[in-house]
Amino acid sequence: MTETGFGSHSPEGTVAEIRASVTAGRRSPRDIVDHSFARAAQVRAGADGLNAILWSDIAVAHNEAAALEPRLNGPDAPLLAGVPIVVKDNIATVGSPTTCGSRILAGYHSPFEATAVSRLRDAGAIAVGKTNLDEFAMGSSTEFSAFGRTKHPLDPRLVPGGSSGGSAAAVAAGITPAALGSETGGSVRQPAAFCGIVGVKPTYGRVSRYGLVAFASSLDQIGVFGAHVDDAAAVLQAIAGRDGLDATSSDAPVPDYGEYPPTLRGLVIGKPREYFPHQLDPRIADLCERALDRCRELGAAVREVSLPHTELAIPVYYIVAPAEASSNLARFDGVRYGLRVTDHGLRGMYEATRSSGFGPEVTRRILLGTYVLSAGYYDAYYAKAMRARTLIATDFDEVFRSGVDVLFTPTTPTTAFAAGSRTDPYQMYLSDIFTVTANLAGIPALSLPIGRIDGLPVGGQLLAPHFAEQRLLGVARLLEHSLGAEAHR
Ligand code: GLN
């Protein structure tokens, strides 16, 4: 393996350390920004570049840092004071482009900002860059961006996972301690697992989707990356909660994600047998067992459970998500946003714009989605997929009602794979096998590093009932502490 040395986390410190040093006046926000840019430049120069960041501007970041200065009054300073973050480029920001990794939106500037980004700024964070992604967040490798693929921070021949691969690689390479990504079917947890960091997909409705470019609206949710559980928890704290601009956002109260119990005593962890099939790489299974042993040492009981409809998840997801995408992406027509390719007449303009603006995977999804929604096929595919989706969600409800507090599974069936190695789309879709279920059910889920195979990170996944993020983060923190350095070797 080519060791590029970019795998070490956040040399500039954790979210809490940065906040503490900035509020105590030991470091200025500008100094933190410079540090982050220096790290990004170092990463760009080495190993022919990560290509994690599509846009950044140090002058803009310096302005944000300067604007923050008056708000840094000791203990009353905001939660993320001075913390640099990067934002996936399908989340709208003002003053920087929002491209979704697509030619059709190259150079597009949003007139408004996503609520999650505004809340991060209110909390004192500094957005230092927009990160690369698979076009319109469709993919699992960040190879399918119109602006080139993102590389894995530990080995440039490998993919960082996707679709939020730019955000994951930036955090893993130590450019920022935390980042925003988005999840429709695992796009935060899978790259977090591949890159050896923490990724959280909140409950559907926990975080406002206002300003997140829609892929599949019944599944989409903004998620967070952190070098450590605490980093991710702090960012989630800042962005969670009801937003009047997103009718699907929930008004359930947001608890203190910094609070967690001292042990796992009394907690029941379910181990779903469908996520440990006999074909599973035994080395991944062993690392999961080690993590479960740690949970037992911390006082938890581990119980084998079943989620019998799991095998339907990939086919169901790859009907529901393209169906919704085909409808959501109809707005990119050459009239309202971004690219316009003129051709004969209005219809010619639509066709030419969409044919040259969308890449092959996005086109495939639109075709697939249009097909499953079309008259005559709707019942056979889409309506049936929706019924199967309900069965998957019911599996989770039942297992949580039976006294299981959280579930533990591997996040992915493999470690990071080689770029160019998954040319068959179905092979690519299979990387989502353990992650799409949480999106279909709308429940929160988290991936954290639990060890390595041949030097490459392996993620363990925790799943919890709706709005139980606090429990999820608590278990993850205790497990992270218990594994210590073992999580990274
Ligand atoms: N890999 C999945 C897909 O291609 C999930 C993407 C996502 O979560 N945004 O659809």
C-alpha cells in the first residue's frame, strides 16, 4: 500500500480543543483557518492530490474568521467557535458555488443558504470549502463527479467511498475536524467507514433539508462527519431541530448530545443475523466481534436478532431512489438553473442540455426511475417497492419493541476498493447493502472505526430507533474510548 501519510486526523485539534483555544484567546479564528488551508495545500501537493475540495477561497474564510471575533467571549462563545468545516457540494451555500459534482450546475451559485449551513455559522463554525461528491450524490465511490474523482487519503489508488467522499477524505486527511455530507442510502456512513472516521445519519426529519439539493426526498437527510464521535456530536447539536423552511423537519426536542452514560449497563445490543451472512469477510466479522466484546465489557448484553426483510433492501432502494430522482431532477432543464445547450426549438434545448449536462450514472437513474413510475409498470415496481419498504421499517420497529436498544452491524461488506474496479453498476450498488436499510426506515445510524484490515479502516455500524441519536452517540463514544488506538490498527 502506498502510505501517503495523510491518514492522521486533525493535526489542528478536535472541535472541543479548537473551541477552547479560540475562546481562551490562545489562537485566533484566522490562525485556525490558515492551519486548515495549509493542511489542504499539503494534501494537494502530495500523492497527486486528494481532489477532496472543489472550491475554497482563503479570503472568504478570513472574512468569516474576522466576523467571528466579536462573538468569542469566554464561556458564552458559541458551540463551534472557530471550528473549520467543509460542506458537501450538494448543500447550498451563499458566496461559493453549489455544483452537485455535475456539469449541469458547473459554476452555479445558489441565491440562498441551506439551514444546516446557516446554523453552523450561527454556532461559530467557519465554512472553508465545498467538497467533491458523486454527481447528484448518486454513487458509492466519488469516482463519478464531473470534476474528477476523489482519492482515498491512505492510498490514492483507492476510492474514499461515496457519495460524500470529498467530505470524508477532507476530515480523514486532517483538513477539518468535521464536515457536512448527505445521506440517501449510506453516503455518509460508507465513506466514513472507508476513511476511518465517524459518520452519522440522523433520523429522517431531525435535520432540515432546506438547501440540500433533492435526490430522493423521502430518503434524503444531511449527515455529519467527525474525526471522533465528539466532533460529530457537536456538529449535529448545532444543526438539529425544527426548521420552518422544511415541512418534513421534526419539532421533537433536541437533547444534549454531549451527555452520555458512564457504562452500557442495562443496554441490549441486537446483532442482526442478516448483516453477518456466511459470505461476510471473516476479518470484518472478527473486528465486529471484538467491538461487541468491548460492549459486553462495558455492561451491555448482546442478543442475536433477525430483520427478515433485509434482503429486499437493495432492490427496493434502487427502485424508490431512482423514481424520486427522476422526478426531482426534472427541474434541470436548461431553463431554470445552470447549463443551457441551445438546439432546435424548446424540446431540442431540453434534450441537448440534459444529455450533455448529466453523466452516465445520473442518466441511468433517471431512465430507471422514469421506467418504474410509468403507466403499466408503476404497480409492478414502484407500488410493490413501497410495500416492501414498509416491511423493512416494520422489522426495525419490531426488534426495537422487543427490548433491543441499539443494533450493531458492519457498515460495509468490504474495505475501500480500487478506483475503476466496479464497472458493473450492480456491483457498486452492493456496497450499500448494510446502509440503505436505515434510510428506508428513516432511523438514525452511525459508523465508527473498529479496526483495520491490511492497513485499511473498517467501520462498525450502530442503528437506533427514531430520534435516539443521543443513545447512538453515547454507545459510540464508550466503544470509541474502549477501542482506543485499536480502532485504527
Ligand atoms: N450509494 C447510494 C446511491 O448511489 C447512496 C447515495 C447516497 O446516500 N447519496 O444511491
